Amino acid sequence: MTDEHGERPEGGIPPVEPPVEPPIDPDAAPTPGESEAHVLAAIALGGALGACARYGAGLLWPVAQDAFPWTTFAVNVTGCAAMGVLMVLVTERFTAHRLVRPFLGTGVLGGYTTFSTYATDARHLLTGGHVPTAILYLTATVACAVAAVTLAARLTRRLTGAPTGRGRA
């Protein structure tokens, strides 16, 4: 409230201006909530596809319960190799749509590869008395998965002409 000279008396409450809404721009970036919803939807769709692929691999290549879990091993190693290719392509070689990495990386490949089945398979082998097979499975999966992502990334850089800086896999 102001007096006739436009000055506010002591202890008076300052006037409140109504908020100004920015104009709507149809080409503007999505709001944070919209952006997160799109990312979550991409991850969920990709995860469903990846999980279906993993399930299909188990149906096509069943393994006896007490045998080396070749299907899970192959899924995890090939998934890691695919991640090496993907990360080089979308982070070093091409400019990809912002949903490609969450859809393919976190979604499809995250749903395809499986740490939970890896752990369950190892526990089953251990409790079934197949300790040497369990130890081989536990160590070979990690070693081969790391080797697969590293070699796939290097090969992808070489084949696509992506830069090969120090400190990269």
C-alpha cells in the first residue's frame, strides 16, 4: 500500500504483483517432469524387450540345473559386448536422440543381461555341491564380461573411426 506520493508507509505491506506466465513455445524442451516420464517410459519399454530376449534365450538354449549355466553366461557376455558397441556409437561417434541411451543401454541391455540369475545360478551350484563349477562360473562371467565390453568398444572405435584417447577401454 502506498500514499499519494507513491511511497510505502513504514510497516506497510509491499504490493504483490501477479506472476507473469511465460508464453508457450511448442518447440521448447520438455519440462523436467515430462522429460523424466519419457526417459522412464523408454527404459521400461526397452527393459521389457530385453527381458523377453533373455527369457527367449533360456527357452532356446536350456541348461541342466547342475551344469555350467551357459545360457546366462552367454547372455551376460554378449550383452556386455553390445554395451561396449553402443556406448562408443552414442557417446563418441554419433549424436543420438536423448532417449536412445536409456532405451537401449539401461532398458534393452539392462533387461537382457542378468545379475540376479547369475547370482542364483552360482548359489544353486554351490548349494548343490558343485563348488569348482560355481567358482569357474563366478570368475569367468566377470572376466569375460569385462573383456567383452572392452574389446567391443575398441573394435567399434577402430571400425567407425571414433577417436581413441588414452584412458578409454
